[in-house]
Amino acid sequence: MSSIIPEGATRLTVVGAPQIAQRKPSWLKHAAPLAGPNYRELKETMRGLSLNTVCEQARCPNIHECWEDREASFLIGGEDCTRRCGFCNIATGKPKGYDIDEPRRVAEAVEAMGLNFAVVTGVARDDLPDGGAWLYAETCRQIRARLPRCGVELLVPDFGGKPGSLRVVIESQPEVLSHNLETVRRIFRHTRPAFSYDGSLRMLAQAREALPADCATKSNLILGMGETEEEVVEAMHDLRAVGVSILTIGQYLQPTHTHLALQRFAPPEEFARHAAIGAQLGFDHVESGPLTRSSYRAGRQATDAGVWSRPVHVASATG
């Protein structure tokens, strides 16, 4: 068995050994709201098309609110990731093929759902020369062709630091280009061994420099993996220094005993402090809370950043 021990850890990750689960605090116990008319319509549409979104697959606690706003997230590039992050529940392995028709199908789903805003994310594809950049760019273009008023966020990996791949994505001009830092510098190599803290910051800086002014850059931080509150603020400073204008901060929930051990549950007051500090630092939008996920309120984030306006209504294919 092997151990992953970040400095200052109070609980250890021992691969192959079950751990005693920590009881969730009251603020993480989420009662699903009553389904609104948009949510019910989208659910029916997805059933009819035999499609699934990341929102459903990940059992996101915010799905009712996001779908009521006609916002949803899609995972592209396959089911297997070529990298392994200790907190992530996506399988690591050799990808099975390369589906160049996927962008069209995702765009068809976006159109069928009548979405106002779509978030497109994916697995790392280090097996591809461009790291999967074309898939992201083409998905954005296909969505634009079918629903010009639908906002698009592309949440991308680092493409192995290849500037050409980043350029391919930038040329599709999503309203928001997102790359998640996820954690603080001190424990970064424990949580994201295939990525680089400075490399991620460098990519975000390059994206901000190359994107037009009416596109925003965005990132995410996860609390509960061994970081301190002061280190989170330092990471926030680092993200603002490279021009990131949208930031999401949420709680780590350990998927299984083989993943990185949960170190703590950050209280709501801490999330509120980070939101206040983010406003002082000049972020256009900071979404910070225990149940926050990277794509939560993505359309509202883009609106606050001044890069997208919500249409009055986007008619769905079923309506």
C-alpha cells in the first residue's frame, strides 16, 4: 500500500484501506427543492433523447436551480482521463477512441434542451497531439451555429502547456474560458501530480492576454484537502494577478476511500470571508459556498463579468 501525506494532514490517504467516514455537518445536508417547470421540461427532454449530462451523472446538488435557469454541463472526450487527480472521481485509463462527431451531438442536446448557457468540460487527452483542443473549440462552434444566443463556457485542461492547443480553443471565442487551479501551492503536487501550479497560472495569463475583452477567464478552488485559510487567500491573489475575473470555491467531498482523505469541512463563515476578500481583490464574481461546484450559476457569473446577457427566452425544440 502507498500513502499520500500532505504536510499538516490530520487524516491520511492509504490506498486500498477503507477509512472511517466523517459525518457531514448540517450545512451540507441539502433538501432538494420542488421541481420547477423548466426543470421538469428539461428532464423530459433528456429522457426522450436518451442523453445524460454531467449534472445528472455527478448527482449535483444544484441541478434543480441550474436547470430552472436553463443551464447544464456536458463532459466530452470520453470516459477515461489520461491523468489522475487524487480528488477526482473520473476513471484514469487509456481513452477508447476519438469521437469527432461528439461536438455535433452535444450541440443537438443543447438545442433540444433550449439552454441559455452551456458549460463544456472534458477529460485530459494527452494521447492526442492537441490534447483534445479541437473537440472543445468545435463543440463551441456547433453550439453557436444552433443557438447563437446560448452562452458557452469551456472548462479545459492545460493541454500539456502547448500554446498552439490553447490558441485553437481561444479562436472559438467562448464567453468564458475556464481552467481550474483547484488547490493551493503547498499541497498542489499531492492533489494534482500531473499538473503544475505555476503552469496553470501561466496558461490562465496567456488566455487572458489572447482573448478579446468580451471574454472572461475563470478558475476554481476546492477546500478541505489540507490547505489553510491563509493559503487560499494567497491562491486568490495569484489568480487575480493573471487576470482571472470569475472564481468559484467549494467543499471537497471524498468520493471513495481510495481518493485523497478529506481533511476538514470548511464552515459557511469561511466561504463568506473568501467571497468578501474576492470582492476586495477585484473579481467580478466569486461564487463561494459548501455546495458550490465550478459550473454553479455559470450564466450569472458570466453576466456579472459583463461578457453575456441572459436572453428573455430561448425556445426549446420540444416547445
